[in-house]
Amino acid sequence: MTYTNYHSHCYFCDGKDSPEVYIQQAIQLGMPTYGVSSHAPLPYKLPWPMKEIDSERYVAEIEQLKKKYAGQIEVYRGLEVDFIPKVAGPSWVEDKFSLDYTIGSVHFVDFFADGHPWEIDGRHQVFLKGLQEIFANDIEAAIQRYYSLIRQMVRDDPPNIIGHLDKIKIQSEEGKLFDEHAEWYREEISKTLDTIADAGLIVEVNTRGMYKQLTNEPYPSYWILERMRERNIPITLNSDAHHPREIISHFVEVTERLKTIGYEQLRILYQGAWQDMQLTKDGVSL
């Protein structure tokens, strides 16, 4: 079994262990490459991003691990970076952290009256509060804004990887709040995929919602992956691990479905470059 994973969170943000423990687990799993991608610092009082004061230590620790495990596994230094217009984005951190790659994600949609950003993938109560106060309970307008921000990131500040593309679906209350098969929702997805395809960016297939029992399918949903395949959008398989035991969670199941959809390759960071590798039932063939 040969998989890779470039989306993982360690004790520098809201992960549960040191980067070295994740890397050791990746070696035991036979991974040829592994990426550490803590949440980049943000100028807000939040419990999960990396603290600015830890930035230099993050760079130094991952660099040390690259050298320590050279010959056993390729270690790459990344960050998951929030895109917030005029506040944060992938290009804002690349030089400071000497990054090998970035994951660009939208966790926030606009702001409350007090200037605090509205987090769309946290507690449902907070989601409903922002929906009422910022969008007057217009769920269609809120979701359209979410996808418009992803498109803006792709156009104006593109990362290497688009993170958990449709994560906002966890707030749908199993279709009660909004239906991801509604025509207006599918139109937003179509516009977003066209923008991503034009930019040639990678979209991650992220399994975290599945093993956290928040969703039955990965981010993005399988019907979206079918439309991505039609547009030849490259994918990489990630677990968004916050604990070493989550590194390849649901990978086998999702790989089988990806092959059914028609994906024959994964794009992985290997030998210092993004490369398309053959997708097999057991991962990638190097």
C-alpha cells in the first residue's frame, strides 16, 4: 500500500502530536512522501491557527525532520492558509515559511458587526448566527458568497492545492437547510470548477468529514468529483489528519470510488515536483 498525504495538523496548531510522530507513522505505512501543513497564523483570537510566535520554530523543526528522515521518506513543509480578502492568503506566507506547497482554504465568509470573521465550518450555532446577522437568513446568498471567495482565491492568490472544496455542506442539516443538488447550488459548483480548471490547480479529495462522521462522502462530494473528472481537474488524496491514526483514514474506500469515477492518476509532490502518478487500488504506483 503506497499513499501520500499533504494535509495534516500537528501540535503547532490544533493537531494532537508532534510533526515527528506523524512522520514516523507515515514511514510505518510505507509512504514515500509526507507533508506537514499546520494552519497558518491569523490576526484573530482563535483556538486553532498557529501562533505567530511559533513561526520560526515551525520552519526549523520541519527542516530538521527533513534531514533526519532523508532516505526513509520525503518530508515537505506546507501550510493550510485561509483566504480572507485583504487579510490573508497563500502568497502572504510562502516566503516567510520557505514553503514547499500551500493548501488554500476558505473557513470564513465575511464579518460580524464587531469585525470578527464568520466561521462557516465550526459549530452549527455559530453558523446560524452568522447566517442571520450577515445574510438575513438567506442561505443561497451565503453559499454563493462562499463559492465566490473560493473563485477569487483561485484567480487572485492561487495555492498549490484547493482545500476541502465543499466543506460548507456540513451545515446543511442533511439537506434541511440547503440541498446540494438544487440547481442554484450546482450552478455555483459549475462556475467554481470552471475557474479551477482554467487555473490548472489541484483539488484535494479530503476524507476528514467521513471519519469524523460529519459526512458520508469526502470533500468534495462524488457528484462533484465526476464533474471535475470531466474537466480534467487533477486531484490529490488527503485526510486532513489531526491525529497520527487518521493519516490514511478511508483512503481505500475512497480510492475505489475514484477509480469508478474514472480517475486514473493522483498528483503528488515527489522528488521536489508535482507529478501525476498511476492510481491503483492500493494507492499510487511510483
